[in-house]
Amino acid sequence: MKNNPLKQIENFGQSIWLDYIRRDLISSGALRHLILDDGLKGITSNPSIFENAITKSNIYDSDIMNLAEKGKSAAEIYEIISQKDVLSAADEFKPLFDATRGREGFVSLEVNPNLSHDTQGTIEEARRLWNLLYRPNVFIKVPATVEGLPAIEQLIAEGINVNVTLLFSLKRYRQVAEAYIAGIKSRMLSGKPLENVNSVASFFLSRIDSVVDPVDETFMALGGEQVHFATNIRGQVAISCAKIAYSYYKDIFDGDEFKWLAAHGARTQRLLWASTGTKNPDYSDIKYVEALIGANTVNTLPMETLNAYKDHGNPMTRLDQHLNRACWVISELPELGIDLEKVTQKLEEDGLHKFIDSYDKLISAINERSTQFKLQNH
């Protein structure tokens, strides 16, 4: 185990989470092995993960059949199934949560993505899920939309752990951190404890390169004066964004305002790297792991990426290196006609649509299976 790169990453202050959840991962004991042998520190879920888990296996059929027989709707069945998996995973991580005094061992469940532009609806849904799950090592995932920002502030003020998801923009990252700090400050001023409030800001990365790279490749093919920029920027934009976001993180949470809150028990809102599976086959399958190792961060990996890193990862601190080059990469994007703010806004919208589509497909599939089971039994 000493030579396991996944275990070695924790020596550099980073936590590895798994971007996957399914009933048999927990029931088979595989999750426990990942925690004990590979140093896994948490799990994230989203509507797309649950869609794949439920629609592409039969392991939930008995639950669906039994709940359908009790007259539960498809939405209620999904909620019961997803919460059962999250609770089981949270219980597996509870010893780690206790041993690290509440710093590690979290499992995330997302609010209904159809509420992404509804501030009050998001707040009410997050409260409801938090009370239903009733575990200290659970995160409620809230999208980093404009409407999500006041929801994040309010939920943090109420002591609800928040995983801020679908974050693509550096500008939005600052707003997310400000919302977290505002929530913490509000909680402190109302005389409530800060020690047990946790949050992460999930910055999505590989999708940025998936959008920007084709533009770079077009300029590389055409030649001309922009070819130098395009060649040097290709495959570097997402990681450059991460390096700049990390510099923001250090500035914000090392600042006087947060130091005052930290003196009263507040914890930093850690940056979490999401969308870290490599989508371009020309790149290393651990591209979005190797470059992103830094203290007080989280990297959430799909199972394939986790296994790849265990096989051939070479961990060392790299996240705070070459910040000047990262800033240069971002500053040169306009030379290629790339408006990064517009790109990231489109990625946010596309990400929301993907989650909404997955949620709606999942509800439809559960409804179809429920109907089939009812017909078979009558």
C-alpha cells in the first residue's frame, strides 16, 4: 500500500473522492476497500450517475417493484432509492468522518436540477433533503447559478453542508466563495457554532478544454500569426483556470476577513476538481489529476480515472506552480476570438440541461418499470 499513488496524494494535502455511486459498490464491500486500501475520502453523485446506476442495471428492480406496489410515484421511488444509497455510503464513511473530526468522509446528493433557477425552491428542497438524510457527513449539492448564490448563503447560515456544483467560471468562483463567507458570517453573528459547517466548490474542468480545443485546432490548421498562441494554449485552458482559481482560494481564505471567522471555528470552503475524466484520447488519462494536486483541495474521479491513477500516477504538488503561465494562457484567449466568460456560461447552461435531461429520463424509466411490474402482478 505504501506505493499506491492514490494513498500518496494525501501526503500533499489533497483528498480523493469517487464520482460514482451504485448499490452494489456499497453492498459488495468494494467501497470499504476503497476507503481502507486506496485512501478514498468521499463520494459525489448527480442525476446522471443515478440515471446510469438505475436504468443500466437490475439491482434496483425489487425496490422499484415494492415501492410501486405501495403506490409511490416515480419521483418518490427515485428519492427513496437515491437516499438509501447515500445513507449507506455515508455510514461507510462515518468512521473516517469521526477520525478526521469532520474534515473527511462526505457523500453528496443533489437537489432536483429543475430548481436550478429557483432560489427559494432550492433552499426549501435542500432543507428537506438535509432533514431527511440526517447525517453530519452529507453534502447537499446546489448548482452555482446566479439564483443559486443566495441559496448557498442562506443554507450555510442555517448550518447545512453545501457542495456547490456546475462551477466553470473564475468570476463565478469568487461569487461562490463570497456567498459561503457571507453565510458563515451571518451564522456567527446569530450566535451559532461554525465548527461543523462544511462546503466545497466543485470546479468543472475537462469540459472547458472540450470546447476551447477545437477552436485552437482550427487556428493551428490555418496557420498565420495566431498559430503560436493556439499551439501553446491547446489543452491548457482548464488547468490554467484551476491554477488561477486556487490562487483566488488562497487569497480569499488567507485574508483578514476569513481569518477572523476562522478564529471562531470556521472552515475554508475547499476547491473540488470535477469533470476530471479525460475526454480527449490524445491526452493522458490522468491529465486532470497530476496537474491539480495541491493542499486543501479535493479531486473527484470517475472509476476509470481512479484506477488509472492507482496504476501509473506520480503525485507531487503541482497546482501552485507556473501561475504566471496560467495567467498568460487565459490572457491570450481573446487573440483567438475566445470569450472565456461566454464559454463558461454556455457550459453551465449545457451542464444544467444534461442533469435535467438525466433526471427526466430517469423518472420516465422508473415510471415505465413500475407500470410493467404492476401489469405483471395483476
